[in-house]
Amino acid sequence: MQRTGLRTWLVGGPARFPGERGRVQGALGALFDRVFMILEDYSVDPELAEPGDLDDVGLQTAVHAAWDAYRHSGTDQSQQ
């Protein structure tokens, strides 16, 4: 599955049923959406990187920041 296809499957995409949205909704859906946006700014091959693309360290930092924001938003149920 392509990266954009996976994103569509998880957090968006065409509805199969009236009123259906993505499979992951709410705060967790927003976290997934943020991580996919971060991945779009990451270049796996440093030789193909464009200005503004994240390197490995930048990717890790951005994903950790997104995860920390999610955890501190009060929506993380894994703390219970």
C-alpha cells in the first residue's frame, strides 16, 4: 500500500457507509494525520533530499514532539 493510500485508509478516504469517516478518528486520528504529514517531509535517501526535507534526526524529533503533544493532551488512554 502506498503511503498516501495507507493514510487515506486510516484517517480519511471514501466512505463505504453513510456517515462513515476514517478508521481512526478523534485525537488519535489527528496524531496519525500529523505523523503522516511529517513523513511527507522526510527524505529516505539523503542524496534526493530537497531543501526543507527532514533528515533522520529531524524525523525522530518531529514524531516525538507529535507523540508528546498527544500524550499531554489528556487523550492518551495508555497511561491508565
